[in-house]
Amino acid sequence: MADWHFFHGNGKQLKGVEEKFKKLEPPPWRRFSKIEDIPSDERSEVRWNQLMKLAEENDRNRRRGENFRISDNAIDIINAVNAAIYLRRPLLVTGKPGSGKTSLAYAIAHELNLGPVLSWAITARSTLQEGLYRYDALARLQDVQQNEKQDIGKYITLGALGTAFLPSVLPRVLLIDEIDKSDINLPNDLLNIFEEGEFPIQELVRRAKSGENNNSADNGEFIVETQDRDIDVEIKQGRVRCYSFPIIVMTSNGERDFPPAFKRRCIRVKMPNPQESALKAIVKAHFQDEKKLFQDAEAKINQLIKEFLSDKDKNTERATDQLLNTIYLLTRDVCPESEADQKSVKEILLKSLTSND
């Protein structure tokens, strides 16, 4: 039997993933558009090559994906990601702060070579409209007043959510970060686009229906900006409809519950706290350019990992990046020398996230 995995969680880019995606048939109830609906430049891989270049240029996000490691007890995470890919469903990932929820999205994009992650950070003021697109009516009014006639598409920029649903052969990775911070209505507002795989840009729909053509809007075709830097796309008849459903990672710290209608449309999984073996792998991945560090300070690093985990039975919440910060400071050539100073630094950097001090 062929390996069903797309995602393995080991930070390695596997060959043949692109062809595997192209052969993957969606469930009958999760088909959205036809291959012919993808713009010709996308089918000829022009835009995808631009995305690969953007991903390569963003060294910080690339490293986030490379350095992510799955714990030995996190088989549910790997299976949930792969199930979401096969079923074309969004992932709802819960877990404590620092458990790797956000980094999971970057790991998927890196391992499957799917270009830069589209990120939408949620606040209490976030709306569906913000995620889909922004129409700069004021700029258009100013240009009209100055007798500068421009294509209406110039004033529209797709948000992270809107960009993720552009038709493409391969899926994009979309991170909707901390969705539990949203207004109570946003999860339900997302349901329609998750189910239908499309949305209208009303300003373009009206223009297409009116039959008005200007500089680049010929036969209802408009050029708009996207969330991807310096990459514009063609929108037909003012509607965006996906071909490959995006790989959507929604993170939650568990600060609120979600409506049943929303939860049943998601693949839900909880990120476990990394154990000692996983923490060692994470540390090595983040300090992979400093191999001498493990020769000179391996015993000290192992001791810091044990101290990091020592209070886990006392409901002490700590994030993995606190451990990384501590190791970085206490293994440098220039670091606190006295035991008292080192102890103080550890207490400061490893303070529980539930502490009010």
C-alpha cells in the first residue's frame, strides 16, 4: 500500500509531493472549480515560481518551518494534518501557548514546498471582510477628482483569506492565528467560504455586470493586488473560487468554545506539550549552525531541559521559546559567571506563564 502521508513533521522536504498533490482527487462533496478555471499563468507555473522565490527570500519563516519538530507522542497531529489535506477541511489546533501551534503552519508549508504562509492574526475587531479583501474607496475618489482614470482593480487588495482561495493547482497554507480572540460572529461568518470555496468582490461584480470596460477590465477581467508581495492576479467576473482547497491552520489557546456548526466542519486536534526527547530535537534544530555548542555544553543543555520540565506536575505553564532563550544566554562565551546570576537568569526566563509577577 502506498504511503498515505503528505506531511511527516520531520522538517524534511520530500520529492514527488507536487505530483502527489496533482493526482489527489477530492471527495465529491468538496469539489469547487475546474482546472480550466485556473488562469493560464498559474497553469504555466509563472505565479507559482514567483511564490517559491518569495518563500526562499523570507529566511526567518523558512527557518520556522525547518526547525519544527513533532513529539514522539504527537501522532495525532501528523494524522490530523494529512486528514485535512485529503478531506479539504480546515484544521482547528488547540494547545497551550508555546506548544507549536503557529509553527505547525510554517512546517507544513516548508515540508510540502507550498510557498510562503499566508498569515491572518485575529483580534477582537477582526472581520470576514478584512480577511477577504480591502477596497480603497478614498484613493479612488481622490484619483477621480484629479481626472486620473484607473482600473478599479488598482484599489482592491486581497487579504490573507482571499489570497488563499485563489484558484491554483497546489494548495496554499493559511494561518488564522488565535481565532479564539475573535468576535463571537467570525467563526460562523467563515462557514460559508469554507463550505463553498468561493466569495464575490462586490465592487468588481457590479462593474462586470454593468458592462463598463476601462484600462485593463476587459470582458469582466480585473487585475488586483494580493497578500503576496508584488504579485498581482486576474479576477474574472469579480468572483474568487478555489481549485485546491487551502490548507488552513486555525490556532486557539482554548480561551473560548466554538459553535457546533463550526466545529463539525473542522478537523480538531490538540497540540501536546513536547517531552524531553522532542525538546532535545527542537533545541538541536534551532542551534543547528552551532554544532560545537553541543560538544561543549551538551550536559548543561540537558540539565536546562530537565529543569524546564521539572515543574510540569505543578501546573506550571512554560513555552518552548523560554527554554531556547535560556539556553542561548547561558551557553554563550559571554554569560553570567556566578551561580547566583545564572540562577537569577533562569528564574526570570523560565517564569510560569500563569504567574502574575
